[in-house]
Amino acid sequence: MPAREPPRAVRWLAAALLPVLVAAAALLAPNSAAAAEKAAVPSQPVRFGVLPLGGAVESRALWMPLLADMSQAIGMPVTAYSVASYEELDRAIKRDEVDMAFLSAKIALEAVMQRRMKVVAQIARRPGMPTHRAVLLTRKTGAPNTLEAVLAEPERWRLARGDSRSVTGFLMPQSQLFLPRNIQMETRFRGEIVGNHQATALAVANGDADVATNNTTDFERFREQFPVEAARLHVVWESEPPPGAQMVVRRDYPPAFQAKLQAFLIGYGQGKGPRADAEREVLKTLRAAYGYAPADDSALLPEATLEYQLGKQNAMAAAWVNDAAREQRLRRIEQAYKEQVETLRAASAAAR
């Protein structure tokens, strides 16, 4: 049966209303776009976690120029969340008090595996740049002033080291230098001071410790700030290049906002003119002369491997009730490493 046409009055009313509906839609579209754009921006200021380099105040001051430029670029406030230790920064991330941060690879790996953060950038490197490495420092005069003296009788010496979350202040020296010689940093030395890289260097320079862990980048900064104290010290050991620190942002930030933060970082100091020149001076103070390069969670694979190797070394060096207990521990280490690798690679693949 053929369909019946609507009555003439209905057709007339529909024709009359159509222009009104089109106009209303046109008026609503910009508002909808504005609402969508607003939803893609957090309602609170971005809280940037500052990794302690020297003191908390000094580290905050180093980052403030970049954070001010970031605030202007993204159109919202960026505040510095400065702390005195790696441990405090780690706790702040777990309490969701930090939205973005430049973290040691160990803290970054923990934050990523907890699904709190994702990697967006890392320091850009170019051929010929000095290689960042962990180092061991002693005084030039007096004992111990050689690596052999340190390793021969560690129980004679006082150690100044980094927090256990510090890659160059703890993980690299432990994994590459001490554990291969059956020396546990936490137990074999006569005493220890735990602090940031500035504090460990000062401890040895001032006679409060005999040997200190540090790194080439922060020791260079120490030379500039404390030339008299630095002249008393020398490097007796260098590591292989460690896993790099990473710039991370909250994983639950809208993707468009994450991309905006990443674009700011990788574009910072890359242009021409007075403004870009000023940005490059800021980068130099942050020991990132060539700026930041894009990165994703897979950049943390070297750190996962380092922790896997360190875990196995600790397991093999520890005392166990029996071989079965050791094997069980080693299996857990293998499983944890497998899960980390799968997670980091999956996040990288999803980002492509």
C-alpha cells in the first residue's frame, strides 16, 4: 500500500521551522566546540615536581623560568612542587600531589608501572656531548684517595651516597661497582650519610665522609658553585652511561593536554630570535643544552633492565635458608621484569 503524504499544513510547518533549526544549530556549534576545548584542559594549576639537585630552594629557582614560560604557553598556572629528597617526591606522586615532573629513571618507572604517569620527553642528546655517568669521589689527599683503597677495606670508610631511588647516587654504583665485589653499600661501610648530590660531595670535601657517590653532571655544577671544596676532590671511578631521567605527566590528563605539554617541551629553545636565545640560556642552567626530545614509556626499558640485574645480584649475594628459597626469589624477579617490559612496550605501541 503506497505511503500517504503528510497533510499540507504539516509540510508547511516543517518548511517554516527548518531555517530556524539550522540557525540554532549554527549558534550552538561554537559553544559545543568551546565546551569540548574546555573539557580538554584541567581546571587546576599544573603542579610540577622538582627533583632535588642541591637544596629544595635552589632546585626550585633553577626550574622557575621554564615553568613561567610553560604557564604562558599553555594559558594556565604552573606551580613548583619542591621537596628535599627523592623519597618525598616519590610519596607526593603516590598521593597525586604532582601532575608533571622531571624524574630519575627509577621513580619514573615506578610512577609509570602504577599507571599514574606517562613519559612524554627526555633530554635531547647529540654526538660529542659529554656523557652523563655515575662517579665515585674521594679527597685528593689522605686516605682513601684511590679506588683500590676504597674497595680493599670498605669497613674503614664512611660513605656519602644518594637515596636508593637515585640512579647515579645508588643504583649504578651498587650494580656496577660494589655488588660484583660482594660489597653491599648499605652494610659494609663504617657509616653512611644519605643525601642529594651536592650534600654527598660536600660531606667528603669537609671531612664528614671519606667517599661519595655522585655523577658527572652534578659534580660539574658543584665545581661551579663550590670551587674551593671541589678542588679537594677527584673522581676515582666512572660508570657506564646510566638510564636517563624522564619528563612525565599525569596519565589521566586529557590526551590533547598531554600533547600540548609535550609540544611545549620539545619546542622550547628551538626557534630563532631573542626569545629562543633566552630559552636556551634557561636550558643550559638545567643541563639540557639541546632541549628536550619526545619520548614514551619505552624509554624506561634500560631502567627496568638495570633493576632486574640489580635484583638478581642482590638475590645471589644474600643468605638464604635453602636453594629453593633463592630460586623462588629469582623467579619473582624474572616475572616482575617480564611484566615491566610488556607494559612499557605496550604503552609505546599504543602511542604510535
